[in-house]
Amino acid sequence: MAAGGTGGHVIPALAVARELRRRGHEVEFIGSRTGLETRLVPKEGFPLELIEIGGLNRVGMAQMARTLWQLPAAIFQTARRFRARRPAAVYSMGGYVAGPTVIAALAGGIPVVVMEPNAVPGFTNRRMGRLATRALVSFPESSIYFPHGKTELTGLPVREEFFSIPPKPRVGVFSLLVTGGSQGSRTLNRAARESWRLFREAGFPIRFVLQAGRAAAPELAAEFTDSGLAGEVKDFIEDMPSAFAAADLLICRAGAGAVAEVAAAGRASILVPFPHAADQHQLRNAEAFQRAGAARLVVDSEWTGEKLFEMVRELAAGVDTLERMGEAARRRARPGAAVRAAEILEEISRGDLR
């Protein structure tokens, strides 16, 4: 599994890894020292090989030079690991660690399956995806970037727990979950902080849960305690399916992993796309959800505490509004993506797919 950096890369790969392990296979991960994989992968009991590698796309000249310097060593280290372990296949989620891993796999004749979660592929998948044995995609539009006849629309692997989340009846205190992803979001954190006073002054009965990221969580947690509102601020929510199940409404970025989980859970959401995402893929994801009636879209520059407060009050007051949005979100879910990815990896390892 080549999956490192953010939760958007690591968590879907873990869903496939669990399914492969359930089928009796050995699974190993390749990641970086600075990514979330160092926290999540060992906890799941999978071996993790660490390589030193940075980004090449949308980075400064200094970072590009550093990455180009690291690349040969990372490829050599990964190739040596492959010669020792002789993997049947490599599953790539894209991102920094995927580059040297996919290069080493292709050089060693190891079949590669790439997973592209966005409508527009990231840098690594655009460059390396055409050499893959199979490409699994979440959006039909991304198929044009991969070999004809070797692409399958599977959706993004999501933990099965999300699909079993039942509809939530509206009773008592309104429950709001705000998450800027595994690393948090300055924009979402700032707006959350600005809104606390407004909710308190309005006497709005709310339970406010914020995943703020490791850097911002301590300060925000102290301020939240002073606000007097019910809820909590955490750096990272380990059991995100339970947090989704408890929420009446979600506020989050619009990365592929986030919107796939929103769809699987069948929850209404306000999506605030990250404005600097490559090729504006988060904006495209959010637009698709808004067109389907599954979410409200607010651009990053307009997201404030006052906007958060006003939209929550509006949606909470609507008759069946959140329920209809949740139903529309669930219609976009693609269950079974992890199972299908595991099946394809098995078929490739047997030589059934070329």
C-alpha cells in the first residue's frame, strides 16, 4: 500500500488493507515520517516502511530540489524492500510516497493498481497512472487520464462503519460536527471560534464538536471551554463513524475522502472547498454535491463565524431539510469499493488481469 500524508490517502487504503487481511493476505504500507500513517497504520497492526520524500507539484524551488535529491534514494530503498518481500501487487493512493513506490514497482515488474479519488487526478497519478495495470476511479470524468479499457468506476473505499450509520431523528440539542480533515483547517477553525459567542448569545441549543488538528487544538479547546457550550474540541477524532452518527449536520472541506464519507453516512453537510486544491478538485466535488441537493456550498473566502451561525440556524429550522439532504447524499454513496479493490488485487496477483 503506497499511502501517506493525510487521512485522505491513508484511511481509504486502510479500508482495502482490512479487507485483504480478512481474505488471508499479508499487507504492508509504505509511507513518510511526517504523515498520518505513522499514527494510523501501526495501530491497525500493519507493517510500515518509511521513506524520505516530499512533493513536486505546487511547491517552491527549494522543496522541488529537495524532493529530486531524495527521489533516487527513496526508489532504491523501496526496490530493495520489494526484492526482499516480493509483493504480488502494489496499491497506490497517489501523493508523495506513491511516486517512488510506483516507479520501483514498475521497474521490478510488479503490477500496480492506482486509486484516483478526484474528478481530476493528482500529480503522481497523472504522471504514472497510464502505466498502471488497473485504475480505479470515483468520478467518470477522471477515466480519460488512464489506459482505455483498464479503468473501473468503483468509488473511493470507505470504512464499512459509515454505511451502517442510521438516519438521525431530530430531537433535543442540535448536534454539529466541524472537521477540517486530519490536519485541521484554519478557515474552519476560525469560523468555529467566531460562532461560539453567537450561539451562546442567541441561546441556541447546540452541541459543537470540532476536529481542529494537532497544532490548533490546545488553544481552541481552552477557548471552547470558556464559551460554555456543550461539546468538545479535539486534535483528531479516532472514531469518526461514531462522530458522524451523532451529528445532525456536518461542516467540512470537500476532499474526495470527506465527501465519500458524507455520502456513505447519509448526512447533510455544508462544504467549504479548500481554495488551493490542485485543479480546484474540491470545488468540483462540492458543486456535484450541491447540484444533487446533498450539500450547501460556501467558498472559503466567504466562510465566517456569522455565516456558520446563520446557515446552521436556517437549516435547523427547515422542515425535513436536513433529512432530504441526507437522503440525497446517500444516493451518491458507492458501497463495496474496498471489497472490489481487494478482488482486483487478487485477480492481478493470480495473473487473471493484464
